Amino acid sequence: MQPVTDLTYSQALAELEQILAALRGDDCDVDKLTSMTSRAVELLNYCRSRLTSTDEELRRILESLQN
């Protein structure tokens, strides 16, 4: 499993979707539930951080156009 910081946003989102599908499935492995949930939280935080930083950067760029 790659460190979250080595993933692109798209890769992190795809992995998160895989985890969600596994959690929703009928054959969800209870023994892996904690590690899957932990990884999902890590991915969510990473995606949120990337979105926030991209939003801030875009706002700075657009603001520079107005000056």
C-alpha cells in the first residue's frame, strides 16, 4: 500500500471508492474493518487537503487577474 502522500488525487479517490465498495459488500471482512476504515479516513483527509489547497491556489490566481 502506497503512502497517501505519494498518490495523486485521482488515485486516492479511486482507492477510497474501492474501500467503500468493499465495506458495502456482503462479504466485508470483519478482521480488516479497522484497517480499511483507518485507510479510508487517511484518504479522505488527504483528498480534503488537496481540494482545499487547490481552491486556495485558484483563488490567488484569479485574484491576481483582478489587480
